[in-house]
Amino acid sequence: MTDATAARPTGVETELRQTHPLPKFSLSDASPATLRTPLLVAGVYSDGTLTAAAQTLDAASRGRLSAVLKRGDLEPGVGSTLLLYDVPGASAQRVLLVNLGAPRDFHEHSFFKALYGAGKALGRIRADEGSIALVDVEVSGRPLAWRIMHAARILADAGYRFDAPKQAKDDGTQRSRGARSLTLLLSSKATPGLETAMRRGAAVAAGMALTRDLGNLPGNVCNPEYLAETARALGRTYGFEVEILEREDMAKLGMFSALSVGRASDHPCKFIVVKHEGGGGRAPIVLIGKGVTFDTGGVSLKPGDDLDMMKYDMCGAAGVLGAMDIVGRLELPLDVVGIVGAVENMPGGNATRPGDVVRSMSGQTIEILNTDAEGRLVLCDALTYAERFEPECVIDIATLTGACVIALGTQTSGLYANDESLGEELFQCGMDTGDRAWRMPLWDEYQEQLRSNFADMSNLGGRPAGSVTAACFLARFAGNYPWAHLDIAGTASVGGDAKGATGRPVPLISEFLLRRADRSPARS
């Protein structure tokens, strides 16, 4: 840190910590009726139909569950829950019923919602252990391993709670909520393949938790140096090679586009490179994350409303570090490189001005029409840097444009690709995990909007098709390899009472990496 930074203590400079740890998972073929557990979760349908596990409990209790459902005590809607105490004939101390919706409408997204509802309820209940009888519920076209993996991921993620840097409570009330271990109940013995699926789901949840932690930390804590130290910590934990390029290193490489964004900040720019060598026998997959740790807009200052949400402008970087955490936990047989361009976009006497022209690492010059279109200025140099790895493919992840939020809302990420196969693979990974992305056009006709009279291009294409022209800008720097761009501006965080980072698109990216790992020569 600079002297100026050190002179402004905040009182919350804190080590990254998760006050409430994620649960540990196991598999069991114990009977739901005879299992001694503090809490048992079972699914029921909105029309009163019982799943196999619920039927077992209902028979043991002489129709108690059926009677409760007939009275309408369980709220309608997929994922709603009802907690029952001392169910006759059941060995469980409490039974949590989860609404699965109508049987004819039950599909994978109903399954996800039911798991999330159960996970949220588990996070509110005081029980150290819980048993979940949901993975044996049939989902059309989805095998048991798929259901186990996503159950572990969603149950853990739904119970995520970010308390740092809140003051610790002495009474232990908050710490006692949420299960520390969860058992997924099966109707048959667990196999090594099912154990692997469970471990994968838990690892994805852990990567999402890191991503959410980084996003949720305030900008006065999670600055470029903090992201660099997080990368170093991952390196120490998993044996990654970690390189941190400082401003001087970036200047020597010609990264004047990225450097222009952070010129007015007391926090120096950092260019972070994390390498995992998994012996996959193929060229590396490169993940690039936008790491604008706070975005004021620079001289093109943003409006004051919801400006606090601009701490989430580094969620692309957080997602890359979360994905690398998953790669390390699972020791994937892939070569993966994670790149983060970490900067803070501030106004000041040294700030970049609208109308300035900068040279990128590629040699192409850029007229900066708006300093709030800054993420692409960081990413373009990262895309050029990625060429040195001769990658199999490159995927960049960025909270890039408000225009993507207008186009797709907060449910779906924007997906662009210069390679049809890569784009379709990522699209399918999103559909299979519920972390969906929608294919967007990357046509040459949009490039005209980036024309500049004074440089090779401008950094702004105007209001029409703003997300598309931003992606077209990036495409100019990604012509030497298969490349995809994920615009997560609408999906990386939520506002209002539930304000916080979501951990997306880590499920999508992890699914992509797992599929590539399963096809790796090192697996055979």
C-alpha cells in the first residue's frame, strides 16, 4: 500500500473470514423413518402427493404428514417449508417439509428452488446436523449424480451468511444457527461416482462462497492489493504459481489502457496471474476477470443513487478467484490460468479525461469518450496478455454494462463468443446448472459504432446495443484464439433487502471446467 493509503485507517482492515462455515456433506442409505437426526428434510408435492421418503414417514406416523397437508398448513409455492416437531413414529427430532410444486410441473428448476428453500430454512434452524431426503426425487433426464452434486452446491450456498466485518456477538446466537454437517439420503448404497459428485458440489459451493465474500467486502477493504493477497493465499493453499505485476511491470508491457483506469487512485493497479498445472496434456484454459474494486465512473462521475453497489464491479475477478479455488480443491487435471486486472476507478487531478487517447498492449489506440466505460479498457490488455499462453480458449467475466441489465434483466448473463462450439458449450453449462446465460450477437455491423476520428477505436459505442458494442470492442483483442465473454452486470449481485453478491457465474464456469476435466487425457 502507498503511504497515502496507510494514513487513512478504517478500523475494518480484516482478514477474509467466513463467520459461518459451510456444512460438510456425507451420503447414507439409512431409512428416513428410523434415522436418528436432529432434523430431517423431506419433499411433498402441492397436491398432497408424497415422495417416497415422505411416504415412509407418513406410514410411520399413521398419516400425520397427510393430515397436515390436507389442512393446508404448508404454504403454496415451490420451495416453501413447514417445520414439524415430534412426528409420531419418526426417529428424527424435527421434520422439515419442502414444497416441490405440482408433480406434472416438476423439473430441474423446481428441484433447484426446492433445494434453495430447504437450504434457507436450514440456515435459520438451530441444528448442528441435518439429513436431506430430496436427491432421490426423480428429475426428468437427470441422473442421481447430477442431483447429488447440485444438492450439495445449492444447500450450502443457500445457507451462506456474510458477517464480516460485523461486531462478533458474545451470546453465540448467530453461530448456533445452520447445520455444520448434512447427510444426503439415498435409497441404495453410495458408489465412488456419487461420492465424487458430492465432493464436486461442495467444492463449487466453497468457490461461490469465496466469490461472494470478496464481492461483499467493502471497497475500503477489498482493493487491488487485497485481491492480490487473496491470489497469493490461493497459491499457498493449492500450490499455484502466482505472479503479481505492479504498475511498473504493466507499463513495461505496454498496458497503458488498463493503467489509465487506475491513475487517480491511491491504490496501485495490480495485474494478477494464477496458474494451475494439472497435467491435462492440452493447452491451458484462461479465465479473465474484471477487477474494478470500486467504480466511481472517474471524471465521468456516476449518479449518486446506489453508488455503494459499485463495490461489486470486481465480481468478475472474484468469480475467477472462486473458480481457481474449485480447481485447486478438486485438483482438476487441466492447465488453467486465472488473470485479474485489479484497479480502482477514481476521479482526481491525475485521472484520465474524456477525449484522452491511450495505447493498449496490442498496439491499438483507444479514444476514451467516457471514463465510466472502463472495464473494457482493463480487459483488452488482459486479453492481449493471454496470447502468450497459446490458450485452448479464453473466457472473460465482467460486470461490464448496464445495457446488459436492460436487455436481460437480473436473471440471465449475456454470453458472446467468437467460436460457435465454445459459445454453445457455455450456454449448455448454464442451462444445466441453472446459472443461465443467453447468446448475444457479435456481428461486424456493430463495429461501426466504435469508430473514432482520433484513434483506432473509441471505448464507447453509444446507447444503442451498449452491451453488444462493448463485447465487439473486446473482440478486437481476442482474434487469435477461441474466446467468450460473459457480461454479468445483472447477475453478479442483487440489491434491496437481500443486497449482496450472488456467486454467479461460478456454477456455469465450474461446470465448464469439470466437463473439460472429464475429457482430459489425464483422466484416462
